[in-house]
Amino acid sequence: MTTTSPAAISKGTPLLIRIRRWNGLGGLLPLVLLIALYFSISIKSPGFLSAGSMQSVATQAAPLVFLAAGLTPIIILGGIDLSLAALTTLSSILIVQLLPPLGLGGLLLVLLITTAFGAVVGFIHAVAQVPSFVVTLGAFGLYGGLALQISNATNQPLTKHLDLVTWTTSYIAGIPASFVAAVAFVILIWLAMTYLPLGRYTYAVGASESAALMSGIRTVRLRVGLFALAGLSAGLAALPLVGRTTYGSPSLANTLLLPTIAAVVVGGTAISGGVGSVLRSLVGALIVTVVQVGLVVVGVNAVLQNVVFGAMIVIAVALTTDRSKLPTIK
């Protein structure tokens, strides 16, 4: 093990310093990257810049935008939630089970359940002092097991009240309704993080939890609330997925784990906490979706997508991590 002083670590290489400064200018780097990706792929496939193609990207991005929006405040706080994709999968099963007998009440109940699951995870993390990585990894297994048990490991069709989810496949002024809803969710979180004490407290804890505690911030309540919000985002993310397929599946959203994390960190939210924005995560989600579509366009095997997303996460973390918080390199 090699130890290095925090000051030395925080300096980094001149290239990394320049990239971090550029990324700090209102999140310009992710936006430039998104535009560059669009035009690069359009060279290979000129139709990629068509309105239909952009609608397809927005439709595919909607669930990811919901999840990234819910995960961003947790990462700003200095935590992580690895269970959101599995909770979205479980939500899809609950939707097809509860909508037929209860209608709109069933949909609201699903969102209440996912919010409660998130709150319980946050409570265990905050009160029992279990690292967020560990407790959400356990929740990932729990949600996946419940989804398999409730669905008998088979796809479950939605038989009634389809309109409560299929509205997500409609369009508002040419924009997919699911994407409009996801962006509205992002804006609501951004407003809360910008103008309410919630945001100030979240950034303060992410920057220095000890200083936040000394200033009187109730970190337990904050953590429970943010994990509850993430649980809500998982329930909302299931709506466009079920609306598109009209069934729930025990594996419907399982592939969204890495893309969700990639969307947040590629957007410029530091995995070390204290820095980031849900608006940046919106751009990050679009980047990830464009990469997904672009890989298909250039003929890359779909099974290699996780390799690409894993590499994106490693690179983004290297560029955004505040090394002054990492006094020891192992």
C-alpha cells in the first residue's frame, strides 16, 4: 500500500486538472460530448439526425432519466444505490398485479411501495451505519428474488387499465410523453436541490459530513428522504417500460444498473460526493442512450454494451473524483 498526502493526490495531472475545470463550467463537457456523439454517429448513419430517430432516443432514454434523477442526489450525498434497476423490475410486476383490480389506486400504491422500500433502505443505511453499497446490494438481491417469486419467473401481461401506462407511448408536440414526464421529474428535483434546504444540506454532507453534523444538519432524516426519492424514481421508471411492452417481467429493467450509474457520473456528478447536478445527469442519460443506439448502428454486439458502460464509469470517475477526500491509495 502506498500512501500519498491529500494535497498531492488532489493536484492530479495537468490534463486531468484542465478537464475538471472545463467540466465545472456549467457541465459543458458532457453537453459537448453529447453533440459530438450525435454528429459522429450521423456520419455512419445519416438518418440518425432525423426527427424519428431523435424520438426513438428520447423514448429509450426516459426510464434511464427517471433512475438517474433519483440516483444523483444520493451520489452527491456521497452514497450509492445499486438496487434501483431491480426495484424497477419489481415495480413492473407490481403494476401488472395491482392495476387490474385497483386501477389508478393500484398505480399510486405501487409508487407508495417503492418509495417505502427506498426509505427502509435509507433508514438501515443511516441508523444501522451500514455502507450504502452493502445495503443496496442486499436490496438488489431482495427485489430480484421478490420479482421472481411474485411472477413465477414468467412475463406477466397487463390485462386491464392499460391506459394508465400506455399514455407514456403517446407524444406531446412531437416529443415522447414518457420523456416529457421524465424531464419534468428532473426539473422538480433540480428546483428542490437549488432552492430548498434539501439541496444545501445534501451538498454540505457530500462535501464534509463531519462539518455538516457540527452545523446541525440531521443527516439521518436527509438520507432516508433521498433514498425514498430514489425508490419513487424506480417506480416511475417502470411506467414507460410497462407502457411500451404491456407486461411486467422479472428481468425487465435488470440491464439498467450500469447505464444508470454511467449516466450520473458521465454527466459530471462526482462519485466522491459534494459536486453534481440532476440536470447534468439528464445530459448523461442522453449520452448513454446515444451510445447504446450508436453501438447498434456501427454493428457492435449488444453483449459488449456493459463493457463500454463499465469503461465509461471508470473514465468518468477518474475525471470527476475529488482526490482530496482520498488520503490513501490502496
